[in-house]
Amino acid sequence: MIFWLLATLLSIAAIGSVAWPLLSRRGVKAVPAFEYDRELYRARIAEIGADLKLGRISAEEAEAAEAEEGRKLLASSNAPASAQAPISTGHVRSLLAATIVLVPAFTVIFYLGSGQPGMPDMAIASRTDRQPEGQGIEQLVSQAEAQLARNPGDVRGWTVLAPIYMGLGRFEDSVNAWRNASRLEPQNLDYKSEFAEAIIAAGQGVVSEEARTLFGEILAARPGDPKSRFYLAMALEQQGDLAGAENAWRALIADAPADAPWRAPAMAQLESVLQKAGKPTERVADAKPGPSQEQIAAASQMSDEDRQAMIEGMVAGLAEKLKADPADKDGWRRLIRAYGVMGDDAKALEAIAAARDANASDGGFVTELAGIENSIRQKSGSTQ
């Protein structure tokens, strides 16, 4: 009701501001067009005289310009008279009355047909957080980039945009976004951790010196941080320090809770280090339930061919489950690890690619997969 009252008052005020000056006149007498031309002629002659006095034009140019203006005035005086009759006040009042009635009426009818009078107000904050329909992710990212260009100190904007870049595969842009967030809030260890992880993703799984420095700072401020320990262990392996990497992986696994998401990839990395060092691989206890006693007893009675067929069947079954539920990251870890144990590096790499495509928005998981892939390729290269 308040809306309609305000709309009515504003309409009356707008129309009244236009109507009042017209209604206050009783009539307007038209002026012949020649009177305007003559006033223009006088103004132009005065302007020519001023230019001549200031030296902008010569006397010959001034004389020619005055002659031209005189010719124009003479031509205008020979035209038919065009004086207009006074405007009828009655006509003006009728036109204004029709305007006052028809414009608001048409506006109300149009709004009732096309608008939503019962729609509640929407807060500005909710409008900015709501994704407009019909806009693609690239368009929304462009809008966010424009906003950050105007306000580069908006740390929240950088932290929102950085994982989106990661999901789009724009790793360098993600690195820059996390770099800005860390610069604006240097004491925020979570931003620093995401920054380091983005650097590794941009480097295709290689833990660079900058990433190692960042994780070292995090570990110094937050002792026992599992993510920092994970990537620092990867760095030792990539540098060729297999003994140091083995100790780091063993320590991380020993401290990991049974349901820790980094436990399975850490065990896979430990097996990779042991293989590179020429040591026998170990089967570290997994948090996932193993086969029952009946299954173990049955498997022990099988031939090597039957046992291998059973293992391949179980692995194939896990692969089929992951096609139905590609968001199961632990499932992908187990599948990749199983292929590694079977010595099928080609299928392990295919599984890594499928897992990465299905979970591209999870920067941490993508980086973890990059590290495993790098280990597999290094192992394959060393055996060739």
C-alpha cells in the first residue's frame, strides 16, 4: 500500500511540475521567423566587428562576411510570412488533462500485467551473492575480476575467485589470487597453505622452492600440520632424498588417524619410495575394511591364475562403482593404488586422469593426484 501511495504522489508531482507553467499562461503569441533572423543578423555583425577589432580577420574578410550575412537576411525577408496564431489555452488544458489521466492509468495497467506487485524486497547483499540466471561462469568470473580491479584490497574476493580459477584449470591465475590474499593477510596460515598448494598444481605436482618455504613457515607456526608434512615429504622424494622421504612418510602415517583422508595417499607414496630404493614394499594397514576370513581362506586355496582373476575382478568392480560415483575420492585412491600394486601403470594413469576430470574443483585432490602421477612417471622412466 505504501508503494502505491508513494508512486501516486511522485506521479502527481512530476506531471504538476510540467503542467503548472503551461496552465498559468492564458496564451502565447507566435513571433514571425523573420524577427529571429534579424536578431541573428545583428549578433553576427557584432561578432564580425569584434573579430576585426581583435585582429582575428582582415578588413576584406570582415567586409565579405558582413555581405554574406546581409544576403542571408535579404533571402529570409523574401520568404512567405510564417507568423503563427496564439496557442489556444483550451487546447492546452485538454491535452494536459488527458496526459494527467492517461499516463498514470497506462503505467498502472502495464505494471500489473508485467510486474510483480507482491514480490518482497531483496537485500543488496543477497543480490550480489546470488548467481544470475543465464550468466555463464566465465561471465561471472569477468565481473568478479572487474570488481577486484576496482578494489584490489578485497581479500574475500580473492579467496572466492582463487578456487574457481583452480576448477577452471587456470592454475597461474589461482596462484596470483592466493598470493594477493596472503599478501593482504600474511598471518592467515590457511591462505598461505592454499597459496603453496596452488603453486604445486601450477607446477604439475612439483614442490618448488617457494612452496617448500611456505609449508616450512606453516609448519613452524602450526606444528604437526598434515598438509605441510605431506608436501614436504613429497619434496624430499622429488629431490632424491629417499631415506628422508621414507622417514617423513612413515612419521606422517604413524600420526594419521585411521579415517584421515591423507592416510591412503601417504601409504601409496611410501610404497613408491620403497620401490625406488629397491626395498620390499610394505602393506600398511588401511582404514578400509579388508576381506573376511572366509574370503581369505578361499583365496588361499586358489591357483595363482584364479587368485589374479579374483583380484582383477575386484578392481574392475571398484572401477565400475567409481563410474557411478566419481566424487568418491577415497575410491579413486584405492583404485590407483591397486593398479600400482598390480604393476599396471597405464591404467593407474588413466584412473588419475578420470579422477582429476571428475573432481576438478577440488584443488587439494588435483594436486595430490599430480604428485602421484609424477611418482608413477618417474618410476616408469627409471625402469625403462
